Amino acid sequence: MKPTHPHTACLLLPLLLISCSALIHSSSAQSQGDGVSSIITSGVFSQFLSQNTASCPSNGFYTYEGFIAAASAFSGFGTTGSSDDQKRELAAFFANVAHETGSGCYVEEINKATYCDASSVPCAPGQQYFGRGPLQLTYNYNYQAAGQAVGFDGINDPGIVSRDPTVSFKTAVWYWMTQHNPTCHAAITGGQGFGATINAINGGLECGPNANQDQQQSRISLYRSFCSILNVDPGANLSC
């Protein structure tokens, strides 16, 4: 049971400050997860990642519990703004995830390569930094940054992203919340629209004058579908 006033409890018991601080953090993370789970139920999750089954290479790798644990680790994810803002963000996140993974069918990139750029970040012998996880984390420098933020050795053990569903989802939410300017989170909650999330994830190939329109339209179609499932208007600026 959570204390009614955790901050007051810490003031009354200074010797337990560290424990209370941990309790407050845990309570905050729980509230974050509860907020997201009120929108993305296990049933909705299964609709969004409809191919996350034993018949796919992923073999059911992407778990609802792993997603909720990852969502709980990042303040503001899926809980920022109005109810419609929150629904649009979560629909946008899963639309991009579904596009990147074949609706949950793939954990690892099909055409694997080393993806090592050792100009600023080292690569470990024998390791490959091809796309893994919900948003297909790629390149050694991204693995290093994600690992430092989430808590794993991205250089020496990039494979954990395709072994641990919670770590895997955390890399995706980490990218969503922190990478690119604006971030996917800032773009979708700030009114820039779904198109800005496409630009943040794969703008070099799918946005601009020489864009891959088929790929962009795939993401938009998924987003519209997921917004419909969540009963929210998709908003404006869907393309990039």
C-alpha cells in the first residue's frame, strides 16, 4: 500500500530518506505505468502488434508487461497533455513500431550488417549493431547511448535488445523521448503532428523531395487505424 503523503513521511524520518526517495520514485513510475495501461490495455496491445505470434520470427517476443515496464521508466510518455494528446502519442508510437517490425513479427533486421562507425564510438570484436527492437535501434553509437540511458552494455552486448523484451521496449521509448530535434514525444504532444515522428525516425529516406512515399503512407495508414481503435481524431500534419 502506498503512503498517503510519502514526502511527509520522509521529513518525519530523515534516517529513511534514501528508502523514502526510492519509494517516491517507485510510486511515480507506477502511476506512469497505470496511466498508459488505462489507454493501452493488453487487448489493445494485441491489436496493435497483431503479428506478435509464434508463427512469426519474433515468436511472441514483444510482451505487454515489457511495454508497460518501459513506459513506466520514462516520465511523460503517453501521459502528457489531454486525454486525446495521450491517445495520439501512443497511437503514433505503436504505428511506427508496427511499421518497423511488421506488426510485431520481427525483432531483428532481416538484412543484417555490422553497422559500425568507429570514428567516435568503439565497436566490440564480433559484435554487430544492426536494427533490433521495436524501433530497430541501429549503429554502435546509438547502442552505446541507449545502453547508458537504459542500463545495459550496448557496445559489448547489443544482442540483449533482442533477448529482453523490457530492455527492447525501453530502447524504443528512450529514442522516442530523447532523440532528434524535436523528439517524437515533443512533436506529437506539441501539435506538430504525426509526420514529425516519421521525420525523427526515418526522415532521411521517407521525408523530403526524394521520399519513399510507400513507406511513409504505410506509417500513416497504421496511425489512422490505431487512432480509430483508441477513438481519437488523428489530427493534422500526418505526412512529412
